[in-house]
Amino acid sequence: MAYKDIPTSVQHFMDEITKKCGEAHADWAVNFNAAFANTLLTTVKRHEDGTTFLLTGDIPAMWLRDSTAQVRPYLVIAKEDEDLAAMISGLVKKQFFYINIDPYANAFNEADNGAGHQDDHTEMNGWIWERKYEIDSLCYPVQLAYLLYKNTGRTDQFNEDFVAGVKKILQVFTTEQDHNQSPYTFVRDTWREEDTLINEGRGAEVAPCGMTWSGFRPSDDRCIYGYLVPSNMFAVVALGYIEEIFTKVLSDSEIVATASKLKAEIEAGIEAHGRTTNAAGEDIYAYEVDGLGNATIQDDSNVPNLISAPYLGYGDIHDERYLRTRKTLLSKENPFYYEGTFAKGIGSSHTPENYVWPIAMAMEGMTTADKAEKERILNQLVATDAGTHLMHEGFDVEDPNQYTREWFSWANMMFCELVMDYFDIRVEK
């Protein structure tokens, strides 16, 4: 069952945002209303068993990561709307159903239909659309389960699948602290090197350093070095959520102890090995490292990225190393930072050169305390929507009419969340 009409509570919230935008920012309201309604009306499928499937947009599959980000802004309304909260709870249940099928997969089919990348050389089955292992794919469902609890008090999402899924997450994170012992490999027959792992599908050589390994970035592009620092930051936060859930809501001291140990080891690994120096010789966070002394200075447009660390809950926007890192990444020292006539921001190896991503621009806005900077970014996002009133994946900084992905729900909801943030409306963390 899909939404045929906008729920009354959602319409009231859209009306509230429209009123706050006023005449000065009426264009924000137009895009907000279009994007906020679009996700409910075009991506949500509620199943008879009480679970919820979410299309990412123009791809007929559900990503564990995207689906969380797609519904996150609705949590502020779910406090007062039990049916909306039930829809989100159904999504958490679907996410953990999938994690129990395969914690290494990043995207799943609505049914056991064999759609997707079935020719990839890895352990596929009919439920799996794609099996690119990404740390964030396991962090996001934990985050959503926790935020639903914090914002609504709801606990039915913490069912048997949730407990079993958390155990699998802890097992995978622990296994991937020493990737040499991992059963996971991934090879795709493709000309695009970002879509496959080197070294017979094992990725570049790494040495254990406390952090947990990731095959791919949240862009679904392969990691150059296996320890993706922003995703390890997210893992630390998610492990903290697991500690709290299994202490305050569920009672399992073994899970708490395992999560606590992992959290401490990964955080120590970040602090000891997840850093490098920029061109000015300053201490900053690296994007990726291998535990062997190699590191990359860059950021990608997808979340988690380094810019998003305080948004995710790792440190805060006033942390000095974060500020040094941020300044470096919002400069030409980041090979994926682009400036042009119509926009500036962070792009990705996933899209052409000089294409910036609205997701990254919105995240830049949500990790600054400068209201004028938030306003600048919102104005820029609305002005570069190519007349669609919706966000896209990426667009050319010299010609916003050149863009990728006509329909990309994650980007739409990140824009909405920045509008909400501007008016001091935030999901309770």
C-alpha cells in the first residue's frame, strides 16, 4: 500500500514551514513542499505484515542507508502522528529483516525476485539487489531505530529481528577489524574501476589498527584504502546507541559489553591512525587510511563524510580538529571540491568532474552555526534545481541544467532537513 494522499499532520507541517518562509523565502517553501511530499507519495510501500519498503527513487530497490535518510525528517511529526510512526517502525523492521538475510549487502529487492546485480562475483541471492559492503549500511538502521525511540518513545521496532540483526552487525564489525580473516570478497565485471575491488575482490592491503574495514563508500564507489574514517566515526555513534538500547530498553549485558569494546577500539583507532596533515602541516582527519601509513585528504559528497561528523554525533562543530579538517575539505586541497558560476561544494568520483551534490551542500549547511551561510546554501540549492523544484544527485557548477538522477529521494529530504534546521526544527538526538 502506497500513500495516495498527504497525511493531515504532514500537510500541517508543510503549511507551518510555508508560513515560516514567508515572502522572503517563498521559493524555499515551494521546493520544500514538493520534496517533502514527493518521498511519501512516490517511494513508500507499506506491506500487509506491517513492514515498509522504500524505493531510493529511480532505481527499483531499497538501500539501507538511503531509506533511513529518506524518512528521518518525518520523525519530528511522528511524535504526534502514530500512523506515521508506525510507517517508520515498519521500515526499521524491514531493514533488520534484510540485515538478517545478509549483513554485507547494501541494497535489497522488494521480494525474492532475483533483480539487481546477480552476475557479481560474491554471494548473491534473490533478495539482494547489490552486495557492496559498506559500514554505513549497518549504522543507518541502528540510527533510525534509536531516533524513532528517542523521538516517539516507540519500542516495537526492537523485535527479534532487531536483536538478531544487531548481533550480526557486531560480528561483522569485529570480523572486519582484521579483514585478512574476512569471508567477504566482491568482483564485478565492469570497465568502471570504482565498482569493483582489486586483489581478487579483497581490496587493497590493510593492517589491523582498531578500526573496522569497509569495501565501499556510501557513494557505492570502492574504497581506495580500507579504513573509511567517517564511516568508522558513524560506527562509534551507532555502537553507543546499541549500548543504550540494550541497557535501557532491552536487557543483554553481553551485547552491551561487545558494543562497548568495539566502540572503544574503533574510536582509539580513529584517533591513532585516522589522521594526517594538510598542506599547511596541520593535524586533520583523513578520509581513508590503510593502517600501513597511507592516507587520503579528500571528502566525498555522500553521508557519512568527514563534514557530517558532528551531524552524526561524533564530536561537535566547535572541535578544533574538525574545523581544521572542514576548512581543508572546503578548499581545492580536496580534489572533489568544485567552484563555479552557479554553485560551490563537494562532489564525488561517482559523478562527472565539476558536479556538486545537493546532499553535500545541505550537510555543509547543517554543520555550521552561521545562519547567513545556511541561507546562502538554501538559496543556491533552490536556484540550481533546473526548474524541477526537486533536488538531484549532482549538477554542473557551470550549468545546473546538466544533472544526474531526475528522482533522488535522499537528496530531496536532505534539502528539507536543512530548511527545518534553518528554522531550528530538528530531530531529537
